[in-house]
Amino acid sequence: MEETQCLNLTEKHKIKERVRDFFDSLVFADYKELERTITPNRFTEIEIIIKDNDIISEEINEFSKEEFIDFCKELFRRRDYIMFQTNNEEIFKKGEKYIFTADILIEVKDKENEQINSYGNAKTTLELDKLNGDWYISEFENMITI
């Protein structure tokens, strides 16, 4: 059966639930949950920093599942999330993938110097794949305007 551009409410709910589980795993440094939410194949993490409407930094990292979890462990060692909030969430189909987008508000505390950084003008995009009936996140992009 061919998938349509529209998602039924059950699938939309499952995608939102998977995305929420992924974000919670990042905020609460929950490695088991992180492992459960990301694709067992390759995982892509993208971070774009924009200042004065120009891209000043763009990092694209390709990871295996294990490499991404190790990458996150290093992040968790260095920082704590104080706040993570999504707004203006949307879900749509793009090719063979489903895309979740949202505006995000993040406050992160650096564990070494106790500095708190706020990112109030950020956008996130997640790509999701459906494998064996379950949704997995295969790409995570953050676009932060400073």
C-alpha cells in the first residue's frame, strides 16, 4: 500500500512520541532511551550557526549508532540542559522520510565554568525512518541564530 502525504493521527502521535523520547534522552542523559530512538544504521548530526543572516559555522557529522551515543556521552559530561522546549511543531513527508520540525528554546549549563547559554532563536529538524513498524530518528539538525 502506498503511503500518502497525509499522516493518520495514530502515526503522527507515534512520531511525536518518538521525537519526545529522543529529546528527553538528550535532556536527561538517558543512553538507553537514546539508543532506542535512533536508527540502527547511519546517523547524521548537523549543527548550523547563523549570525547576521550569514552561516558562520556548519558541522555535519556521520555516525554509527554507537559513535553517536559516545558523542552524546561526551556532551553530557560537559553540559547540562536546564531547559528544552519546542514550539510550532510540524510533521510532513519528504521523499521516503518523515520530517519533524520545530522552533526550540534551549538553556545549557557548561559544567566546567558554570556558564549558562540560552538559544532562543533556534530551529530543529529531525528525519525519521520507519523500520519494522517502529519510527527511528536518522538525522538531527539544529540551526541556531546568535
